[in-house]
Amino acid sequence: MDQRERALLEEAASLAKENNKILKQMRRSARIGRVLHALYWLVIIGIAVASYYFLQPYIQKTNEAYDEARGQLDSLKNIPNPFK
């Protein structure tokens, strides 16, 4: 093996090592990105569930008030109209 071939072989080996290092960094970044993305959605879903849990009494009271008002309006419909 002459000097030129040896230099090319060493250059190819160093490029392969550099590529391997870059690929490992890319893989690590992809893993971290996936984990952070999953955490992001878990936080959003958790906030939604917690909001519903804490707002449930107010939602229930609002529904009860709506049902009561609706019942009263329905009872007004049953009153005969003396102006007909």
C-alpha cells in the first residue's frame, strides 16, 4: 500500500468516525424530541382533565340553573293566553 492509498484510507476512516458521531447525536436529539413531545401532550391532557375536575361543580350548578329556567319557561307555555 503506497502513501496515497494509506492517506485516502485514513481520511475515509476519519470521515466514517465523524459521520457516526453525527448520527449518534441526531438519534439522541430525536429521542429527546419524542420524549419532550410526549410530555407536552401529557401536560396538555393533564391540564384539561384537571380543569374539568376543578370546574365540574360550577358546570353542574350552571346545568341545574339552566334546567330550572327551562322548566319554568315550559310551565309558562302551559298558561292559557287570555288575549286570544
